[in-house]
Amino acid sequence: MKIIEQTIDAESGFGYIEVLKAEYVGDFVLEVYFNDGMYKRIDFKSFIFNSFNPSINKYSDETLFKQYAIVDGNLNWNDYDMIFPLEDLHNGEIK
């Protein structure tokens, strides 16, 4: 995963981070909008395609990848089958 575009509204105050919305751009890229005014355009392709974990690798099927949801302010796939810590998404670091 790599950040390919980001912006932040420095005026926004927040006490916690949550995902407000995510939009599919294409080719495994999502624009992820956070409650602090920041949004990031995140490319998940290399993360998914380089994973040896079958639970992650199955999302190389673009139809499955596009079936993400925002649950409790977090971005996840198939009832927590694939999920990332909010701080990692916000910082652009997937571990």
C-alpha cells in the first residue's frame, strides 16, 4: 500500500480518528476520508497482490475488493476478514 495523494484541514479538531467515507477510484485505489478533515488516496494493490495470506490475497479479485464497508468508523472487508488499524490508514503505514 502507498499513499498517492493526501490533504488535511489543519483547522479541524478531533479526539479520535475514524473513517467517514471511502470511495473506490479504480485499480485498487480508495479515497479515504477521515473525521479530522484529512483524506488520503490509498493504493492497496501491492499490499494485496504481494500477500501470501489467502484471506488477503483473495481481494486481488477486484469485485471482492470493492465490497468494503465502514463499520464503527473503520474500513473493513467481509465482516473483518481484512481490516487495517485506523492509525495505520491515517499515517499511510500498513503493517
